[in-house]
Amino acid sequence: MRAWPQHAILWTIIALTIGCGPATRSDFSSGTGSQLGSADAPARLKRITVAIRGAPGSLAGERARGSFARVPGLDAFEQLVQSGLSIPRDDNTLTPQLAEALPTLDNGLWQLFPDGRMETRWTIRRGAAWHDGTPLTTDDLLFATMIAQDKDVGILRNPTYDLIDRVEALDASTISVTWRRPYIEADSMFGFEIGLPLPKHILEKTYIEDKASVFQTSHWTQDFIGAGPYRVREWVTDSYAVLQAYDHYALGRPKIDEIEVRFIPDPQTLMANILAGVDMSMGRALSVDQATRVGEQWHEGRVSTRPYGWVTVNPQFINPGLPVLADVRFRRALLQGIDRQQLADTLMAGKAPIAHSYVNPATPDYALVEPSVVTYAYDPRIATQTLAEIGYAKGADGPLRDASGRPLILEIRYPIQNDIHAKMTASVADYWQQLGVTMEQVSIPIPRMQDQEYVATYPNFHLVENAIDTTVRNAMRFHSTSTPLPENRFRATGNYSRYIHPELDAALEAYVTTIPRAERMQALAATARHQSENLSTLPLIHAVTPTVVHNRVQNITGKSTRGSETWNAHEWDVR
């Protein structure tokens, strides 16, 4: 019996009910518990129920808009039923999925040419097939490439295609891509980040007859045919989908026979469902605080966390309200006045480290970057001394004032997209007030976030939590080309501080175009050194994404910035 989404008023009742005794669970789609000990009982059906915080209209809608972030967990849902040649792991690295191997310099599938061009090559894994039994071939990859670049289809074009010279099928299972210039993420082609395979035998007719409707057919819901570990058996709009293990999945039949995915937009209702019997959350379903509260009551489950991003306070570098913001000593003093460890312990339940660089300490790259990162310890005494050197001293009434007696007043803006923004802003403001700064906290309503000029031209500071990792897309957020300016109508995004420096641009450009790993890490280290020395942004803490999982479900890791929980779904099991 399904525990359908309930009104939030049932939260307390459910919690008390769960607390009175162990929950009763069934691993059967039919039959009764009395069959467990029977010699002639039917084969045990392994079944779990998962939940995402949202109600996706289809598996195409978010792709057409270029982002899965609009429906948290939709990326995980898609990866249950679809596959690429590669898939991101929980540590943000790629692993082969439908490809026999990823292109690398060592295995010869990635070649660099003297003129700056490259070639990458893939071979489709033997046995890879769509859910209707049709073999997956290079025709499907070529078809996906054509669809992705056809403006008449109406989807957001990935700029990576501008780097590609040509795509060639060498035979039914081998394909090569020639690149116009070096690109460090060329191995992600035909994966979930660019060029995901499409079933040509199903979509080609629609494409020929009406290009604009390619992503509007029932193929993207109830009739979905993918190549992932599970196939869609049932899809009820705005409610749930039932997925069935695909017997002929290229990496082997999944160990769990059936997965029900519930669509629950409200986090309180989602929490209630978990306590009432849902086995797992997927995507950014719950905040760390919410997941911790569930974990405190749900003794049958656990909370798994993976690096997701960071929280930063961004100083304004273009036309700041106070000229002193341009003084790195001022920015350093403000950062040293914040007890960031306390923030991590309080707001991330001790599950996230202090941020010194956008490169997360939990990632494989950090060990090579760490020696270049400049760190700043919490020291309000030194912070006060530095402010005095700049010309700010406490008056008789307590607040800091400059030599002319004017108080030091700072405004800090924050979006109200999630509770971490308000809580973190209040904490930062409190620490700065202890230094003697007069603080003004300004929340940005969600409708006002659409005003890109207003968001970009804050006078002093802007606090935000961002998904961040070392992918090209995220690294280039700090490049001058990502700066919202009047000349680009404030449409460029990513460089919140609007910090522009040729040395940083050069380091970023070297990073995204250097293929050998050792040299590429040197460029990443140079980026981290420049940012931390100049404090182009004030890093507070790294953020994590919690995944709440029942103890009976095994082999689940968690969601990272680049990879979802479902990257190894065929290996999940129940006990």
C-alpha cells in the first residue's frame, strides 16, 4: 500500500507512530508476509521506493531548458532509465557506462595533434541495447549530435559543439570526434553532459515530420525507451513512476527488481513519507538540517553526504558603494572576523569543511592544489588591528568609524531561494557587527532575482550558495567573460563579484585547455592561488548534499555536484 503524499499536519502523527515501534515493510509486489517461510513461496521481489522533491512533466522538459536544477532529483530519475557512454561518479570523475573505455592519452583513444587539434574515440560496449531490444549503435550517437545542433528543434545548444570539427562513425560500434582545439572534458561526449544517445528508430520519424515536437511526445513519459538499468513500466503525471529492472542492461541486470519514484514537491511532506516508509531521497530533496532531523527520528536509516558546492560572500568590484572594498586588507580582515568552523558545525551539522578554495578537499584534485592555497584563520584580534591600520577605529558608542567620524556601514544581500542563505547571512552579519561594523541585511525575493541588473549591481556584498566543482562550466564562472555588464545586458552569469584580472583569466584558460593532468593541475593551482591571495570572493564553507537512505538498501553512495546517486544503480541491493 502506497503512503501517498499527506498534508503537513500529519507530520507529528507519523513521527510519533514511527517512534512507537519498527515500521512494517514488504519486499513483495503481491502475496503476504506469511509466505516468507513457505517452501513453495514465490521468488522474492526486491523493491524499493524513492522520492524526489518535484513533479517532472517529462524527461525532456528540463533538457530542453538546459538544466536539471529546476526539478531536484530529475537527473537521478533520468539516469535510472537512460545511459550514456560515460556517467559521473559520486567523486565527480567519469566512469565508462555504455562505452568499453573512456578516451585517455594512455590508452591511445585520445590523441593530441601538433596543430592543436584533438581526436577522441569510443567503442560502444557489446550488448548495449534500447529497452525495446533494438541495438544501440553509432547511428544513435550521430542522430543525437544532429538533434542537439538543430536550432529548429528548440533546445538550448551546448557551446561545446563549437569546439568540434566533425563526428564520424567508423562502424556500427566505433565513433570518433575531431576537436578544433584542446578541451579537457572531451571524454564526456555522448554522456549525460553532452550528446546523450537518442533512439533514432523511435524519434527520427517525428524529427522529419515536425522538428519542434521531438521533445513533446509521449516517448518522454509513459512510453519512454532508454538504455538504462531500468525501464518505465508506469508513469502517473504529478504523482509517481514505477520502474522495472531491464534484463539486458549492458552492465548486467540490476539487483533490485522494481523502483517506485514518488514526485513530492513539498519537503515537509517528503520528510513525512520517508518516516512512513520511503526508502531513499534523490537529488537535493532535503537540506542538511531537514535530513538531520529525519535521521534523528529514523533509526532504520542513515544520511549520506557528498560535496556539492560552497557558500561565499562576494564583494563588489565594479562601482562598489565603498571604495575600501578594493583594498585586499579590508577583505582579509572581514574574513578573519568570521568563525567559519562554527558556521560549518552549526549550519552543515559538521558535515562540511571550511572553504579556502572552490576546489573541495574531498575531491581527488585537492591534494595537488592545497599547497598553493592561501588560508586565513579566525582571528578577530588581528582583524581589528587591520581595520585600524586602514583607518577604522571604534568610537565611544562602539561602531567602527573612519577618520572623519563616519560609521562603517555594509549592506549584504542574499536570495531567499533556500533557508541556508538567510541563516548564513545573519551569522556573517553578527560576526561583522562584533568587529564594530554596522550591518544591513537585504533579502532578494525570488521575482526580483529575475532583474539581472539589480542582482549584479549590489553595492557591497552578496551571499550565495552555489553548486561548484572543477568542471569547465564551473571553472569558467570566474572568467571575465562570465561577468554581468551593461554591454552584455547583464546576461552573463557566474562571476558574482565581477572581479576581472588578466592573470586569473590566463590561469583559467590554461586549465580548460591543458590535457596532460600534471600540467592541468598546475593551472588549477595557479587559479586557486590567485583567488585566495586576492580574495576575489570570501569563501565561507563548502556545502554538501544529503541523501537519506534506509539501512536495508546497500551500495548507495550519494549525490555530488556532477554525479547523481544513481550512477551505480545496477549495483544497488536490499537485504
